[in-house]
Amino acid sequence: MLIAFDVSNTRVGVGLFDGERLAQSFSMSTDVRRTPDEYSALLGAMLSERRVSSSCISSAVIGSVVPPVTDAFAQLCSRSLDVRALCVGAGTRTGIRIATHNPRELGTDRVVNAVAAHRLYGGPAIVVDFSTATSFDVVGVDGTYMGSVIAPGLTLSAEALFEHTSRLPRVDLMIPRVVVGKDTTSALQSGLVFGHISMVRGMIGRIRAETGLEGSVIATGEFATLVAGEAPEIDHLEPDLTLIGLRLIYELNHDR
């Protein structure tokens, strides 16, 4: 089996692939203070809970935007899984062209999502990733990565309101029953969730107007399911898009 690690600023997505099939997926929190041994123990417990033996894992791929954690997972793969992981980065074949001013500054997750979107749905496409940030990746007809938009994510926006005001509480991020709230909680939920959905819909429209591209819109990430039903512009919901992209990139590079 291939194990894929998608390391973001807040969580590590883990996928186990049996060939092309995603057999298992789960996540753990990202913590730069954890040692490789701590991550290894946590991964071992999660695999055991799912009745998966580490001896079944024969290869690994890591996509990360947190360099200290990248190294921790590379060591975990070497020590605990006895495999040498492919760490997606400079020099990794992706099969797509990056048409930005400085391709090296582009986050690994952005490239991986573009690879998966183009392979699964063709081009042109817009990938909306609802993670720590809400990111829009624009993919051309031939798979070219054309550029991106980055906005604060839902959780980040909610935490900023809570931390920088004296009387606004933390609220669950969910679709409220009404737009105009009759209490603080429903008012916050409306502003956060409906406001975010309106931003997403508006940005999709602006991207299409500027680029002239009318391709598929793919939603992925932690809050994709929450938003997708309220944004008719979204054509496909694929929560595991990044993990699938990591598998595709591994397959493109594993014989090197």
C-alpha cells in the first residue's frame, strides 16, 4: 500500500491507497513540537484502530507546507515504516506547467490539487480548498496552473472575531436557519458562513470573468461539504482531492 501525508498548517491528512483505491483516510493535528517518535506512535495507534498493519505499507509520499513537520514525517517513514518517502517539492515531476511569476513560492498543496483536478475532471477548472485559508486555484485547459486567490478560511475568521472582541463568543460553524439573526450566535453564524459562501460565489464569478474560463469548480478541504450545498457554482465535491493528487504525483515519480 501507498501512504500519503498531506501536511497543512492545522492538520495532517493521511491516506492509504490500495492501487488507485483510497482504502482509508483519517487525520491528526499538526504540531511542530511533536517529534518523529510521537507522530509515529500516533500513526501506529490510528493504523491499529483501523486494523491496518504497517508491514502492508511499501511506499510513501509527503506533501507539506510546514517544513519542520515535513522532516518529522520523512523520518517517521524511514524509521517506523522502513520506506523512503517522496517529498513533493522542487524537482518533483508533476505533469503540469506552473505559469506564475515565482513557481518556487507556490505551496505544494496548490500544485497537488491542480494535478488531481486536471486528471479527474479535465480543464479548465477552479479548485476551491476550504482549509486554514480558503484558496482558489485556477487550472487551464491543458492543465497549466494559471494562478490563485487566497482568503482567510472559515475557522481563521471565526477565531479572529473571538480573539479580538470582548463580547463575541465562539460559535459552531454551521448553516444558520435565517440570514438575519435574532441573537448573537445566529448573527455570527450568518455573517461567518453565509458571508463566506457569498465571497466564494463572488470570487468564482470574478475569476471566470477575468480569465474567460467556464470549466468545472471542484470543492475540497475541511469545510467543502458545508459550503458546497449552498453554492450552485460548485460542480464537484471531492474531500480527498489532495490525497489523490499526492498518489498521482507519486506514480509519476516512483520509477525515477
